[in-house]
Amino acid sequence: MDTKSAANSGVPSVTHLIHHPYQAPGDFEAPQPGVFKASTVYFPSVAAMRQREWKDKTAYTYGLHGTPTSYLLEERLCALEGGEQCLLVPSGLAALSTVALATLKVGDEVLLPDNAYGPNKALAEGELKAFGITHQFYDPMQVEDLALRITARTRLVWLEAPGSVSMEFPDLLAMVRLCREHKVLCALDNTWGAGLSFQPFDLMGDGALGVDISAHALTKYPSGGGDVLMGSIMTRDAALHLKIKLCHMRLGLGVGANDVEAVLRSLPSLGIRYQAQSQAGMTLAHWWSAQSPCVQVLHPAWPDAPGHAHWKALNRATGHPGSAAGLFSVMLDPRLSSEQVDAFCDELRYFKIGYSWGGPVSLVVPYNIQSMRNGWPSHLKPGYLVRFSMGLEDPQDLIADLAQSLHKHLTL
């Protein structure tokens, strides 16, 4: 071959492949949205580059700040929870930590319920304490205790409804009103409610009362497959959203487009899955209530459970009455041994031992409540706590699984 270039010879060059002019037609529409992956985003000119603004989602500047795919998921989540601004983060815990880092500074104090998600408590005891931010834990079932702990230094109050292990449901209405009176930010871990059991920004259904921030582990119900780690931070206040968004940007937080795609694909079935798992949870809770080793059923929709009336007051205001997720715990008789409880969990066939919830496979985890709380809660009976997460199996198969293991290991 002579010295003339490959391009001039008619042989396609790599440059030609990279800069090929073809553009697909833009009128494509299908059940699932397109997936846009990008770090670099092109600008038509230097002037356009300098004029584009990513903070209000009117344009794109860099993949970390958003693509059509991530913007779409954020907007759909706003429709789910009733928020106006949403940010995606790599996990539910990342949502909690980003809220804390965006709203707290040296000398501030954060209040957390004593039944809060363990890693959120660990964050307060670890990094936040090292940054000069103090914390207190309040009794989640005593509004008066929260009121006593709010001081001039309190900047953020975390709410959890229900507690992610012991499942008690707080008086969310009274606690949000209290935060309003003291002009303190209130943030809710809304993973359990998922925007379906109650609305975090419209707790009474009349638009009069809501939390300031909703943090959501999309890992759970929105994903639904047990294969995605992601979280969201939602607000209705533009100034608060911008404050969190700038912190989010400075921390360099981003999510993968394929993970966003997975959540987008699962969202249309969210309501059906949530309701099915809610019904399965109640079916199994009812079964447990009749078993002699069980001394207490801990499920917000169970009439005798701690905080049932608080959950019911909120749930009535939604279009999904009776929805209460597929998560519940039971307290087993203290006359049993921890070895018996562990053997019971090991013997289960359909329930897998594992953290998280909201996926297609039912899960079980025994917990040592005494090591997780500042004293034994008065509303919990003595015993051994075991938490169950409903998957999508037939509830009767799950009951048969529980029964076979119970008869082998939980005899008194």
C-alpha cells in the first residue's frame, strides 16, 4: 500500500468510527425508557458550556450531575412520595449521611430515635462526633422525651416510622408538629412507608403537615430485586434542596445508569408488590399470634402492636388503606435459649438469613435488642426478637416452613 492515508484510500479509519455522523431517529417510544451513560457531556459551543446550569435540571453538564435517565427516576420518585426535588445517592445509608453532612456543622446537635437504623446511630457516634457535632437518642414512643431534648443547638431531628427492627410506630404527627414549633429540621427515614403506607410530605392528607426531608433506601421496595444499592433524598423546599445538592456535588456522589434502569423497570410493579408483601406479612403475623413460643407480635398494622394507632391515623389519609409493608418482628418466649432461636432460623428452608428487605425472597434475622438500645424498651416484652421480611412466595408455603422449624426447635 502506498503512503496515502487510510482515510483517503476509502478504508474506514478509527477516527471515522468515533466521529460517525449517523443519528438515530428521535421518535422512538417503548415501555422502558432509554439508558444514558455518560461522564463527559458535549456542548455545542463554549458559550453554551458557560451558560448551562445543572442545579435546576434544565441542562446537562457532566454525568455526575445528571443524565436523562437519572432525572427521570428522580421525577418519578417525587411523584411517588409527593416531593418536589430529589437526589439519587449510592445507598440508603448514603442518603442519611449526606443529609447530616449538608445540614450540620461544628457545635450543632442531632437527635435520633433510640430505635433508629443502626448505621445512622453509628454515624452520629463516629464521624459526626469527630466533626464536633453532638447527638442524643430519644425515646421514639415518647413525644415528651423528644421535647425535653431539643435545645438551642438542635439542628436536625431524625424520625423513623416504624423502627426498622422492633417495628414500633411513633406519633409522627406530634413529633413533626414539635419540630415545626422549634423551627428544627425533621428528616424521616421513609424506606418502610415507601410513599405507599403514608405520604411523608402530606401526613394528614390536607397538605397542612409534612416532614422537611424524606430519605429512602431504594435498595428495598423500589428496586424489588435484592440486586441494587441506591438511595434518594427528597424535599419540597427549594433552598434546602439546593443546600443538600451542593453538598452532594462536593462529595462526588453518583449512581450507575444500569442501576437507575433497574429501579425504573421495577417501579411500575411497586404498588402490587408492596400490597402483596403487606398482606403476606399480616397473614404470617396472625399465624404467629397463635403460636405458644410467641409472646408479642411487632407489626404496625397489628392491633396490639406498639404505635398501631399512630400508623392507622396516617394510613387512613392515603389511597392505600391497610398498606403496611412486608416487614414484622416477633418476640419469642424468654424461657427459650438463644441457641434454640438460632437453630430455628437455620432450619428454615424458604426464609434466607440476610439483611435488607423488599426483594422476592423472604428473609429472617434474629436480633439482640439489648445490645442495640439504651435500656430495654418498656413497650417490648422480654424475650428474643426475630425479624421477618416477606418475599413473593406463597404465604401458606412460608407458614409451613415456619411450622416445621418451630416444632423442631422452639419447644419449651
